[in-house]
Amino acid sequence: MKAEIIILIINTIILGINIWVIRKSPVDAVKIGRELNEEKQKDDAKRELFLQLFENRGHPTNYQFVRNLNRIDVVYNDSPLVLEAWHKYFEALHQQNAVNQEKTWELLRTQLLQTMSDILGYKKMGSSELMQYYYPEGHQRQSVDEWELWTERKNYYKNSNQMILKVLENLNLEDGTQEQQDA
């Protein structure tokens, strides 16, 4: 009888553990699924940001490039090496009248991209790949033409105000001389 009671107690304990595990398993599975999904989303965001910076690396004043630089602190908040490289680049961008400023920016930008590529597992990507980019001559001419057009428009609008004032001044002078001749 004693053995039957012990077996009954052991079976009850095993049954209780089974019920607990069965109730807890779906909750754990959902938690694990969410954690994996969050990690994948973080990794995807890092890769997307890197690729956008990489594709615009030759045009650091491009709006999209600057916009993506400003996302680094959030997207790579768990990557201290990337944040360190980004902050060095950021500080250099704010230094006025530094010697070889453009070259310094290019090197720090390349170091930033190199650090990001290492974190993402692109180990074979070297500095030379990161510094090279393709930009067709036609795009360069178009950018220059757009800049020149913008500059000309700006000058036109600036100077047109002065021209209008002179025309009005001349009209007023002519009206004044016309009135004097009539009198």
C-alpha cells in the first residue's frame, strides 16, 4: 500500500509538471519567436543602412547619405565600434579649417563603412572597395548644370529686386519731370 501511495504521488507530480510545461511552452515559443524576429529586424535595419551609405559613399553631401548618417546612433546602438567610428567622423565634420579636410573626411567615412561591414560579416571588403564608386560623367554634368541653374536663378531673383526698384525710381522721376513740364 505504501508503494502505491508513493507511485501515485510521483505520478501526480509528473502530471503536474507535464501540465505546467504544456501551458508554458506556447508562451515561451511566442517569446522566442518575438526575440528572433526582433533580432532579424535589427540585423535587416543595419544591413539596409549600411547599403544605403555604401551606395552614396561618393556623394557625402547627398541628402540621402546625410539622412542615413543621422540614423546610425539608433540603428547601431548596440555596436560600440561603429558608434566610435561614427563619432570620430561626426567630430571631423564639425572641425572648421582643418588641414586636408576633404581627405580626412573621406578616410573617416571609409573607416566607418569598414567597421560597419566587419560587424555585418562582409570581412573580405577592403578599404579600396569602400573608397571606389561609380558615378557616370552624365550624372556629374547634370549635377553641375543643376547647380549652375540654381545659382543663376538665385542671382536673377536677387538682382531683379534691385532692377525693379530702379525701374520704379525712373518711372517716378519721369512722372516728376512730366508734371513739371505740364505746370
